[in-house]
Amino acid sequence: MNDTVISSLVVTVTQGHDPAALCALLSADPRLTVGETDGARVAVVSEDLDQEAAEATFRELQSHRMIDYVDLVAVYLDPDQGDPCEGR
Amino acid sequence: MRRRDFLKTSAMAMAASALTIDRAQAADPQPAGLADDGLTWDKAPCRFCGTGCHVKVGVKDGKVQAIAGAVEAEVNKGLLCVKGYHVGLALYGADRLTTPLLKKDGKHVPISWDEALTIVADKIQTQPKTFAIYGSGQWTIPEGYICQKLMKGGLSNNHIDPNARLCMASAVTGFIGTYGVDEPAGCYDDLDACDVLITWGNNPAEMHPVLFSRVIDRRSRGEKITIIDIGTRRTRTTEHADHYLEFEPQSDMAIANGICHLLIKSGSYDKAFVEKHCNFRRNEGEQHEKKSLKGIPCTFAEYETYLEEYTPERVEEISGVSADNIRMLAKLFADPNKRITSLWCMGMNQHTRGTAINCLVHGVHLLSGHFGKPGDAPTSLTGQPSACGTAREVGTLAHALPGGRIVAKEPHRQQSEDIWNLPHGTISPKPGYHTIAMWDHFCTPTAEGGDISTIWVQVTNPGQTLPNLPKLFERKEGLEDKFLIVSDVYPTATTKLADLILPSAMWVEKNGMFGNSERRTQQWFKMVDPPGQARDDVWQVLAVARKLYQRGLMKDKDGKFLFEIHNEQGQEVPAWDWDHYYDVNVDKQLFEEYRLFTTLKHKNLAPYDEYVKSHGLRWPVLEQADGTWRETRFRFSEFDDPFVTKGAGIEFYHSTTGDGKAQVWFHPYEDPPEKPDAAYPLWLCTGRVLEHWHTGSMTMRVPQLRRAMPSSYVEVNPQDAKSLGIGNGDIVAIDTRRGSIELPAWIKGRGAPPPGRIFVPFFDERLLINKCTLDAYCPISKQPDYKKCAAKLRFVRRAGART
């Protein structure tokens, strides 16, 4: 995993869905680490903010009405890995 | 513990803590639950757009290592866009400029700061009247203020203009022409109260996503909000719109006139509001030179007559928007029970009749009485984080002075001279060159009248953003007596032609203040050191001024240094010496001096320390009896604006007619200066994308953002692509009468132009679309039109084929 960004997320589970089942589903994605839940929301860490993981994973879950919101709480950066402009 | 594991632990602690806290009661500045993660948190506005979101910046080991949305900030309530979450990485591109560089024999070679400052001072001293500063809506307020004072006070030279000329000058002239004073009356709170949101040539879903989300969030909570997108191509905003009205470029003027025509014809305009609060106005004639911000008065009956030709059917002919949809718009505005907010940004401002269309949209709101109540507001958005705070309020435009003063008026000059302790007569009454004229004169040989010899560029990238680059920038190459100084943080299209490059500190590497789109002034402190020898822009100007003082310039009328900085004991501090620059808060002293101007036109600001305590305050900010400072959300409305006379309800207290009334203007539809023809059959429009901010000089260095949107493209309608034999990803050439570039085609891309139109974003410095754009501008605001010119598309090679 070479990505530079780690994200703190809070996923709000759609009413009627089992948070434990959602946690199990999320845990299947190696780019996600599932943390605590308060019964309605789940704390998640993503190691890839790019559309691939954050968007694809969560959008699919949203489309199945398993989750209502994904709140991005914070982004942790690696300041040693900035890029110069390509083609310079 | 590996660094990555540490970050994951911190991230999980943050996520878990977010489960336990009530967002509205989050601690500030440190997010709850992070007391022991080793990060030091402080607040700052985001570095990028004009929304002015507040971020929390986590610093450890001298570097920015975490970014969170500031939950308690009213602007964004904890939310950030994809750029905002990555803003910290913009500091850490591998190719930061870290030492002054001088061009010698065609190469940039390192020199010392003292050598660099001496060169700048030499250039100014030898040719003070042909020296110019080209600044920015990304200048902090103190940065703009010190340049303003150096030029207009210290050198009696008004050749200073910001890049904001390219993005919001027409909004300024629209506000002044209508209300007599600049900047929106409403604020972002309107987005929480409106029933109808109309976007005029505006794509906030991508360009101001945090603001747009306020409306979408309301919908998700079950509220009914009608969104009407009046645009020239489908965008992500269109996806959320109830109505998409696609208009022929430039014809927004006809649409606005059509709405007003129907309001009057049906008798459904707000008669009481108009009678009490409005005058009517038009230009003297339709010749270019007759257009001005003053115009001449006309009666309501004359105004009605001028609008006669803008029947729904005639507007449909001009604009392509159906007569029924024009009626639908008029019916909405005729409903007094609806709250209607209009938003616009570059679509209306980058327009050869930018002042006119701004005035017309204000006119629609005034005529219908949709003004002055929460949710009823005509509001322009800015693209840059301090276009309002620094360009408009500090007045760094070529004709302006701080606090809404202008150089043409003697009393205004004298007020400025008094505050700066200069003899009366110091400030020149003649406006300096606006942006287009400045660069034209710089790129024209001296012998041919090109009377700008040196430009100092700060915090902007004109080598990528000026229109018609071959004429206004690239001609500089080979002009040996022209000297270009660039203060920046990264190599850019502009530094390529620079003779001298000065490495700057950026964002939280320095103290700063911004002013956002809703009159909100924001402050932050330096949190990390800049790399290498990069230094604050304020210091750069201060150090140059000191060198000039040592040569007998930059003195006030008592012979003192014009930029004396003092400590709390009142002793002068040698802040021009970098080793002493942070002995005191230079920003605070410059701001407190600037603040004296802000009371002159009801743009009152609070003391610096009030901004330290807050996430920004919207001016006018007035001290209350209990010593607290109160901001103003809705100007000109008695219920909120303390300057409105009691009992007046609404009062335009800077009315250009002196009677407390706003001006409703008539401007006829006019064709643009260049339209598609047989040789160049397509409309070319340019703009931005979600992932990159402006020229990409910062965001293209953030790996996540660059991977998400790695290069520029041209959006092509499938029908045009088919007729030209172009497939998705094929390389095509765009030709205009100014220049040509090659880039990949994107068919059915993110945006969807109709047949006959193409769109190209300008963030990619390898694909400079501004080689092709037109430098024609609004005759009043002098803002050029990047949104429409005639172009031709040519197939070059198939996707993946080698060159």
C-alpha cells in the first residue's frame, strides 16, 4: 500500500440494517479498517481516498440502502510524498 | 511503531471520537479525542477557492500531517471538498522553490536574498513610473495592503492590478452600478432559506461543492428546493436541477430582460418595493465608448418601452430557451411567497458585457422584490480565497484605494494620504493599467509604446491564466529591456519566462488573512516553517521598501520609513531583516492600519484579535455596548444591518443617486465580439474542474488529486464527434484565431456540451488553452471573456497512437 492518504470516516447505517453485518462487509475490503460502532454509525479508516475505494465501496452500499451517509472526518497526510508536476 | 501505523491509529481515534461528539459542540481548535496523538491543531481557512471553508490543521514534527473540517465553522460545518481535505499536501510538492533564482544566459541560477532584493530595488528606483505589480485574489489581506501602499503611496504609481480582474471585476461593477457599493448584500445563509436556487452560468456542484451541498443536504432532509440551472452545457449541477435551461452563449442578457418584460407586462412586479427602493437607468448610447458605470436616468415608462421587444418568443429566438421556460422563470419571480437566490460566478463575470448582465440579474431581483430577506438574494461567488478581502476591499485594483476609495476622487486620495501620513498630492489621480493593458504594454517593445518595463508578479500564474497568451505573455520572450519578477512557491508557466524568481512561503507557512465571498474576514497563524530560503511575501515587499528607504524613497511626510513596525512597547523593530520578521506580528500591524480605511464606506472590520478568536466575521462588524463585536449577515435590511435608518426597512445607503435607492438598469442584448462562422464553427468555453484549483500549480502536486484528474481534455458532443470522425480519447487540435493546442477528446464526459460547443479546463500547464482564448473584455469592468470564442476542431490521431 503506497497511498499517502489515510482517512477517518464515519458511516451512518440505514435504519433497519444491522451494523454488524455492515461491519463485516466493510471488513472484507483490505483498504478499510473497521472500528467502533455506536449502533447507528461505524468508525472506519480508509487507506485509499481515491474514488476507487471510498466512492465505489460506499456508493454500492448506498445504492443498496445499507448506509445513509459517509462523513469524512479527517485526512492524514504524508508530507514527504508530494509530486512535482508531470512533464516538467 | 511505523509512521503509517501511527497515522492509522490517529485516524481511527479521530473516527471513533466523531461517534461520541455532538458536532455542534465540537471543541476548538483541537478536534475531540485527539489530545494524545502528538499533533498540534490550529485553524485556518482553506487555501483554495472563495468559499472560505475552515480547516483544522494538525502539525507534528514541523510538518502538516492532518486536515479536518472545522465543525464549528459556519461556512462549512465540518465538511470539506476533495481539494480541501488534501490542502496540506499542497505544501509538499517535491519541486518547491527554495532559493532566489536569477536568469543568466538563459538559465535560472541561485543568488542570495540580498542580491535579489537589490535587483528589485534597482529596477524600481531606476524606472519607478514604468514598474508594475501584478497581484492576486490569493494575496492575503496584509500582502495586498503592503503592495497597495508601496505603489500608490510610496511610488505615486497606480500600475497595480490583481488577477481578480480576470475573475470578478464585472461583479464589482455590477454591485457598484446597482447599489453604489461593492459586494453581496446577502450571504451563505441564503442557501439555507431559499425555496428556489437559480444558477446563472454557474456550476457550484464542482466549483463550490461545499456551498452546493448545503442545498442538497436540505433536500435530503425532505425540504423542497427548486434548482434551476441556466447554462451553456450540462454539468454536475445540472444533475441536481429541476429545470435545465440551455442558452446560446451571451444570450443570458436577453433572458434577464425577458423576465423583466413579463413581470411588468403582467403587472406582477413588486410595485411597492420598486416605488420605494428603485430608480431606473440606461447607458447613453449603444456605442462602446458610451458605456459607463454612471449611465443616465430613465423613467419607469421608458424602461418598460425598452423591454418591449423582449417578448418570450423573441427571447427564445435569441437564447434558444423556450418561451414557456421564460414564462416559468417570470412566474417564479412574480411569486412573493417564494424565496429566490441567484448564484453566479465566472459565467456572468467573464463576459464582454459582464457589467451589464450583472446589473440585469440584480434588476430582476429588485423589480420582483426578491431582495433583502433571508433566501431572497442575488449573490456572486468568487473563485479565489481573498478576491473579496484583498482585491475588492483592500482595493488593489488599478483605480482603487483601500476601503472603497478611488484614486480619481481628491477627497479619497487625501483620506488615504492622511492615514499613510503622506503629503496631499502624493497619490496620482490617474488610474493605472488594468490587467490586460498592463500585460499588453509589458509585451510591447518600449520603442513601440510599451511603457511597462518591469512587472513583479505575486501569488499568481499569468503565464497560464491570461487570455490570448501569445499576445499578452509569450511576446515577452526576446524583449531584452523587459524584466519579469515572480514570487511563487513552485515553478509555473510564469516562472519559465521570469528573469528573477523569489521563493515564497505559502498558506500556513506564514501568518495570513483572507476575505471570502460572503464578506467574511478570516485569520490564521503560521504553523510550520517554509522550506529552504522561501520567505513571506509581506517580508519580501517590506525588505525591498527598506532598501528603497535607504536610497531616499519610501518616506512619509516626517521623513520616517513608510512601513515602520513597532513592538508592544512602541519601539521600532527591524522587521525588514528576516531574522527579526517574526519578532512581532507584522500582519496584525498592517491590518490595524488598513482597518482605519474600512470605516469610510461602511465596511467596518473588527480588531485583529477578534478574528483570532473566530472562524471569520462578516462585515460590517460593529462593537456593541457590552464590548463584543457583531457581524452583519444581510446588508441594507433594517432587521440586520445597523447602518440602515430605523423605520426604513430597506435602505441602499450608498445609492449613486443619493436617495437611498438602487438602480435598475436596462441593457440591451448584444452579440459577442466573436461568434462561430464557417472557418471556426464551434463555441469554445473554458473553466475549472472539481479536483484542481485554477492552474493546478498546487493541486497537480497532490498525488491523489492528480491521479483523479491527471490531464486536460476537450469535452465534445457525440454528434460533433461523429461528424468529425473523433473517438473518445483521440487527440484533436483546437484552433482559434489566436492559437492552437492538441489534447484528448472526451465524449460523454463529466460535462456535456450541446452540438456546436466544446469545453476545455485550464488547470493543465502542459495544455495551455489560453493560447486560444479571446482577450476582448467588458468595456466597464475590463474583465475578459474566457467563456466564448470561435474555434475549430481537427482530428490529429487515434487514442493511443504514437506521435
